Amino acid sequence: QKTFVGDQVLRAHAKDNAQLDVLRELEAMKHLQVDFWRGPSRPNLPVDIRVPNAVLQQVKVFLESNSIDYSIMIEDVQELLDQEHQDIQSATL
Amino acid sequence: RERITGSFSYSTYHTIEEIYSWIDGLLLEYPKLVSRIDIGQSYEGRPIYALKFSTGGNKPAIWIDTGIHSREWITQATGVWTAKKIASSYGVDSSLTDILDNLDIILEIVTNPDGYAYTHSTNRMWRKTRSINAGSTCVGVDPNRNWNAGFGGPGSSSNPCSETYHGAHPHSEPEVYSVVDFILAHGNVKAMLSIHSYSQMLLFPYGYTNDLAPDHEELTELAKQTANALASLHGTQYTYGTTIATIYRADGTATDWAYNNGIKYSYTFELRDTGRYGFILPAEQIIPTAEETWLALMTVMEHVKNHPY
């Protein structure tokens, strides 16, 4: 089973089309295995990116070096999934 | 058997086996209204079911599907709640009764069964189908880029490892061609409502072109009414518009295919989230989400009933 321990979901805000293009570059970097939950579309819409724990620093540095504002939407994806799993099990019982 | 749907917890997420078993219970509970149509099999051989809510005769129909992207769990859960709501409201709620006296409703709760099973067993974040791609180690096709409407354009990916991989050819996925075959054979579907999450949006054709649909004004006005109805319960705010103008270019989508095949009222819903949880929307939000979505669905369905074409 695939786990998501330490993975975070970052919410990025692109100010303009140039920053959207930078986010599209990030999407194309397949080796990072980032997962765009909400893709770069328009400057006024947030972009949500699930980032594997192993490349968190790399991705944050990439965003910061391109002056793209971001916040952490989900601190640890696995924690939420564990909670979800527990809820399902107790409902089943 | 009646106790099955009565005691079923609508406020939790369920496996595909639980949902399919619950469907059996619903059929027994409402045998005169609800029937199950086996419209095909998934790539891994799971049955694909559509529930038909009908008071008899061959009426024009409204098609609703949930869960084409498997990780969007709130959509399958909303589909289950909605099915029960339709069945239990007939003869009780005058608006819904009037709709069902004039139209059939066909609801596909688990549109991507393999993907959904995979999210429960192996990878909660799986979006695509589970078909094997020749020449690639990456599995699955995005079933909402696989329709024959602008297929293969830049609003989808030709890379099998991408989440928006369009597949080898239009309707390559059994999960897609089962729906296509059913709707074309039916021949009298008047609305197609494809339910996704998250982002809180109501989208309509087109996604693959900036051209406006001939019915653009009517679709926009109905979207506005629908978003207002949805917001009236819990204040959930939706944006609405064409897919390409509201979110981004998307090629090969279900609603564009539906519209191009004569189904005027073609919409994609993007259900809650407020942006705190994404695809891991807490189960406590299932019922509020389904309740507000119901108001939106009723708005569209009433419009379809009142505007035959």
C-alpha cells in the first residue's frame, strides 16, 4: 500500500501568467513526482500541489526562488488518511 | 433487507463492495421505481452499474454520473446519498415527483470502479482507470480526457505517466465507452451532469475550444440559478462558466462530448472543498455536501422538465 507519510499539499498563488508558466514547468518535472491537485490555470485561482516528503525542500526552494507565494494546505497527508481510515472502520463497526 | 438502506451510514465513505451491496438493498426497497442496468465491465472486469429511476414508459432521461475520477471520494458518497434521496422522495416531494412523472433519472454512482477499488486498497490518491498502456510502465488513462470531443488536444497529455493522459484513442476505456454506448443507444438523454470535486465550480461546454456553445446564454443563466440554489443552504459559493474560461483548457471531456452529441444541458460539477482538505474531505461533510448539491440538481432537473426540446 502506498503511504504518504510527510507529504504536504502546498497552495501556491501565481501573480501573473509568467508565474503560471513557472508552475507548469514544475508540473513537467516528472522526476519530482509532484501531484497537481489543482493545476495552474489562471492567476486568480490557487494551485494545490501534493509534494512527496523527499522533495519538499527542493520544491519549496523552487517556488521561493521564483517568488511564488505559497502556504501549506495540508501538513501531513498521511495523518489525514489515517484519520479517514479510522473513521471508516468505526462506521463499519 | 429493507434495513440495509435504512441503517446504512450515509455519513461515511464506503468500499465498492459496500456500495454495490447497498444498491442491491435499494432495488429491493423500491422495486417499482428503481432498476439496475448493467452497462458494461471495467478494464479489470468489475460490473459497471447505472441506476434507473423510472415511473414507466420510455421517457426522456437525465443522466448523472459520479466518481469518474476515483480519488474524488465525496462524489461517490454524494451519489449514494442522492440515489436514496430520489427513491425516498418520489410520492413525497411534489417537485421530484413531478420530475419523475415526466423524465427518467439515470445515475451511475461508481463511474470508475477499478480506480475506486484501487483507492481503497493501494493508493488513495489514484485518479485514472487501471488499464495497461502499451510501451509504458505507467498505468491508467484519465477517463475525462478520453471522450471524442477535441480528443488529444493540448488540454490533455500524450504521456501515459501523466494524470491527464488521454489514452490511445477516443473511448479506449471501457468505463467511457460503456457510457457512450448506453447514451447513444438510449437516444433520448436530455441532460448529462458529471459530478467531480473539488473547487466549487459549475462548468459547461466548451473545454476544448474558446468558441461559445449555441446555447451559451441559456446554460449561463441556468448555471447562475443553480449556483444560487446550492449556496442557499450552507452558503457554499460556486463559480460558473465554460470550462476553458473558468478553469483551463481541457480536451476530451464528458460534457463536451455530450453537448456535441445533442445533449443541451451538459454540466460538470466540482463539489466542495473549501481548500483545506482537497480530496480528503472529512466524512462529516458528506451529508452537507450532498444536501446542497441536491438543491443544485433539482434546479437543473426542473429546468430540463420545463424546457423540453
